[in-house]
Amino acid sequence: MKRLIYIQIILSAFLSVPAFSQNDTIIDPYSAIDTLQNDFGLFNNDEILNVSLRFDITHYTRNKSKDEYLDALLTYHISKNDSINKEIKLKSRGEFRNSYCHFPPLSLNFKKTEFSKTDLNKIQKMKLVTHCESGNEDYLLREYLIYKLYNALTPNSFRVRLLKINYINTYKKSKTISAYGFLIEPIEILAERTNTTPIKSTNLNQKNILPEMMDRVAIFNYMIGNTDWSVPGQHNSKILARKEVENPELGMIVPYDFDYSGLVNAYYAIPYEPLGLKNVRERRYLGVCRSEETFINALKDFTRNKEEFYRIINEFPLLSIKSKKDMIGYLDTFYMGFDNRNSIVSDLLGQCKIF
């Protein structure tokens, strides 16, 4: 009997000790479950999300205003019997695509919208990349995959969520437009994830960026054939200040908007004229000059991730075999430089910029 009491005391003492991870963080399984139930998981899921957008499409496509918000009803179709309806506002966004595309990208405003999901309540505004013209979504799907390629390189990147969207015109009864699109993670959510603060300054250059991050972005843009970016003006790149680091003056850079890249090869894309390139399939390195050793080390990330890049493209079910072969073939021309003479390093050294 005494022995039994002794065992019970030992067990109760053991069970009363808090559980710690390797980082001495208290684990509360119940709070974890609650978080999963309360979060929608918008950017933690690769499944296609079915949504509907009801708004005055006639007015939108005629005016393409980047200043005028239109009322809209957004419906998340969670399942056949479950959905979330929310009133939001939206407007057109973008530069070239705003003027060129029949259906330009959208900016969604959730400021006065309350969801039952905690992660959705953090979102005030969100970018939606749409099809440019009806019936041609190949370019959109390619651009979506480029975001996924960069996600494979680093978590310091914009996450995306692929959507199947039913666009319903509230101006007049017409055929519902069904097309793919994708949401881009808001900068505020990215900053929270990475413990950083967005910087609004536009007079920075590549020397203001943490070197390894700057080189990763520059080489990635070179790999996909993208010259439509720059640090000054934060053109198609966002800069964030890092918190609690030794060199806070060196920021973090995150690229976005890849539709002008050679890997997408959109029919409307043209290279930046001062570079003297024939087309967007021709690569040009726009990064800052480094030593040969630094470039060799920076390229190791791309060697390690080659098979993952190819897997992401080949296993994506919505892209045609022809488009997959084209994307893989274009990446092959990048990896051909990883030869015995390390030709790619010579290319980077020959094209890099001195700031």
C-alpha cells in the first residue's frame, strides 16, 4: 500500500512539470488546437480556394480607376454546405496591367470587415492578381509558380494562395466569369512573420540591404529573366527593417510582381529599353558586384534547390505539358552555367553593378 502511494506521488509530481521544447517554450496543446480552429489558414494551404466576387464589373472594366472603391461581396466557399460572406470594397491597381488588361489586378479592402477567423481579421488590404484577358490564364499560373519557387528558397518571401473565382456582375445579368487568380500575402503579415518593419523610404540602394539577401534576390531575378525591378523606389520589391539585430541599418528585401520575366514570357512583356535586350528571355544580372567567392557561395542555394524548383513546376496540375516544358527548358539554360568552368560566375562578374 505504501509503495502504491509512493508511485502515485512520483507520477503526480512528474505530470505537474510543464512541458518545454528545445527552446524552452511552453507548449499548450489546447491553445494550439484553438488557434487552428480560429484561423482560416489563408496562406498556410496550397489547396485551391473557391471564391465568388459580386460587384459592378461593367463599371470596373470601363473605368479601371485606381482611386475609386467599388462595393463588393466576397464569398469564401469553404465546402458545399459552408461559406463565409463579407462585404468589402475593391478597386483596380497596377501600372502596365491596369492600362493594358481588360481585367486588371484588384486591390481588396477589408478595413471594416470582421471575420470569425483570427488570421483574416489581421488583413486590411490585399492584392489579387487576376487574369489579364479571358481564356488565357497561362501567364497568371506561371507567375504564381514563380512565387512558389522563391518560397522554396526562403521563408522571407511573399506567400500566395491560388483561387478559382466566380466573378458575378451586379450591374446587369450576364454570364458568370470563372477564372483563376491568386492572393498575395499582405506586407503587414509578412512583417509580423519575419519580425521586421516595412520601410517607406525610396532613396535606398543595394548597399542598404543585407548582402546575402540582396544577392539571393538579384540571382533569383536573373534566373527567371526578370529585369523589371530595382531597390531605389522599391520597384517590384519591398524593403523591411530587421528588429533586434546587430546591423539594423541593413534591411531585408522581398521581390514580387514577376509577369515581365522570361520565365512567364507574357506576350505583352518587353525588356527595359536602356538595357538593350532583344526580349525578356534574354537575361541580365542587375545585382551589386561581389567577389568570385561570394558569388560561388550565393549560388549554392540555387544548386541545392534545383530539383525542388523542377518538382514544383512538373507537379503543378493546372499547367499544360507544353508550358511546363517551356519553363523547365528556360531554367535549364540558367543551370547550364553551372559547368566545370563555372560560366555563370563569369556572367555575374561581367554584368554586375558598382554602387
